[in-house]
Amino acid sequence: GGSPVQIAIAEQSDIRESVDQEAQTRLPRTHRITMPFASRLNEIELVEGQAVEQGEVVCQVVMRDLDNELAEAQAAVDRLSRSIDESQDVSVEQSTHAQALSFVESMVNTVAAADARAEAGKAQLKFATERLERIRQLGSSGATSQDEIDRAQLEYEQSLSSFRQDSLTSEAVRSIEAATKLLPRMVQDFISRKELGTKVLLKQKDEAEARLRQIELRKQRGTMTSPIQGVVLSRAIENEQFVQAGTELLTLGDLSLIELESEV
């Protein structure tokens, strides 16, 4: 007799095997969200395992202080801009300079007129002096009356007084002329000082604008967004508090890139 056997119909199929072994998971890359600068940080509401979208706001500093700094910096720029506009406007000074030049020209003419009057008075005095001398000589010989001598003496005194007055006037006008000639230079010096002051204001405005740009950049950096679509792996800060620059706040990762490592 033969031995019994099992008979089966052969068919094509997959052979499946499984291995039960410990393994480690890892992400090839994680993304750390850190504090960009020392400031007060708002409460972070995200928790570990929560999904985040790329570009989603994940952390934000308290903006009140930055808004105050920004307003102060903008006010400084605006104030310097107004000061520069006032400093660059020299229309009043230029008008004053033109008036000073005209005044100088007028004083030159006034001095010339005063000198001419003094010269005329000098000639008049010379004539009165010579006439008085002639009449006195005639009077000593009895050829003229005492009244004529007195009139000549009066004319001499009047001519002398007028000459002295004209001489004093001429000297006074010359002194005024000397002072007047300083006015155009003084006005021009003032314009030059304003131009120098404008350069200082322009430099100060550049510095103020640089500070304004820095605060604007800090405000932009103060709103931190997720660079990826992923999940929160860890959260180091929770409640609102003052945080130093560089402090780690969140760690994010993309779980679709997770890797398994195991010895088989």
C-alpha cells in the first residue's frame, strides 16, 4: 500500500513576512523659532503636536512698546524735516541783504552830500572871514560905519556856526556809513551759518531716519511666522514675559519627512 499525501492546486501569490523590532524616529531637519531681540513676548497659544501652516503667525512680541518707539522716531524725523525747511528758506535774509546794500548806497550818497555841504560852508566861512577883515580895516580908517562892521561880524559868526555844524554832521554821517557797510556782510555771515546749520540738521535727519528704519524692521521681525507646513514639536515659552534675544521659543517640524532607524 502507498502512503497518504496532501494535494493542493498551485497558484501565484505574495509571501508576506513581518518583523517586530524597536526603532528610532527622527526628522532630518527641524526649525527653531527664536527671539529676534530682547523684548516682552505675548503668550504663545500653540501646543505640542498642533499643526501649523506655512506663513502662519506662531509668536509675536508685545507691540505697544515698539509702537511708542516708532511714533517717537517718526516725530523726530518730522521735526527735523520742518527745521531743515526753515533753515533752507533764506528768502527773508536775502531780502534783508538786498536792502542793506541799498542802504549802503544811500549812505554813500548821504556822505557825499554832507561833504559837499561842509565844503560849501568852509567856502562861506572863508568869504565871511575875509569880508570881516576888510570891513574892519575900513572901519579903522573911518571909511565905514559901526553898523556895517557889526553886520560883517554877525555874518562871520553865522558862517562859523554853520561850518562847525556841517563838519559835525559830515563826521556823524561817515560813522553811520562805516556801520552800515558792515550790514551786508553780517547778513551774509548769518546766511552762511544757516547753511552750515542745515548740513548739521541733514545729518541728524539721516540718523533719525536710520533709527526709524531699524524700529520698523524690529516691528516686522517681532511677528514670527512658520517657515513650513508642519507641527509644533516643542514649546519652550508659554506665558507673556520678557525674553532675551536668541531664546528658543518653538521647534517646528514636517512629519511627512520623518525617518525610521532600526537594526534588522
